[in-house]
Amino acid sequence: MKVTDADQQVLSVLRENARASTADIARRLKLSRTTVHSRIERLEREGVIQGYTVRVHDAAERGYIRAHIMITVLPKRAPSVAAALHAMPEVRALHSVSGPFDLVALGVAPSVEAMDELTDRIGAIDGVERTTSAIVLSAKFER
């Protein structure tokens, strides 16, 4: 998979708005529509673009609690822990990280009580040794 600088520019625009038309992307990047269309098709075909998603405006979830939940896992249990976390709709993202923790999950819940319950459920997963949470105060930007 070779991703060129021009491909990165197209991907950057799509990260901001996955519904942007090829004409809009072409105008913004000063490329032809045909060039943009063929780049997007190639990026999809090669698996660079694996799909498109929805980003929900903060106002739609106003009052929801977001937290980064750092998780320490028994090494041989990592796959089953990841599968259990994937099954929890409140867990919006899961990352494997280096350092004192093995995983960092982004949890979203409608209240502090619900977030507390979510972290308890995560801590009860077989193979999870410990969790530590950090409540997100604000998002400066997301791409």
C-alpha cells in the first residue's frame, strides 16, 4: 500500500467530512474530479479506506460523560478482553498502548453513575487486572 502526499490530502478532507463530494474535494485540493475519484477508488480497493463512519456532534450527546479507561490485562487474555470490550456499545474505541497499561478504551455514558457502572463491568472481565479512568473535560479537535 503506497499512500502518496496527494492521497494523504484526500484522506484528510474525507476525515473532516466523509460525505464530501468528489467535486468539493477536487475544488479544495485544486485537482480534477477524475483524479480525486480515481484516487478514492484506488484507496478503497487497496484497503487504505476501510469504510466510512458517522461523527456525532457534541451537542447531540451533551451531558454525556466521556472517559479514557486505561486497562491492565493478563497477557494471554488480551484477545478475549478485547472481544468483550468490543461487545460493549459504550466503548467507542479501543487502543493497544505501550507503558504501564495494555489498553486504553474510550467510554461514553449518559451519567457519572453509568460511567461508574461501565468501569465496574470492564474491571469484572476475566483477564482484566486493573483499570484507571480519566474523565474527558473537552475535546479540542477530532479528525
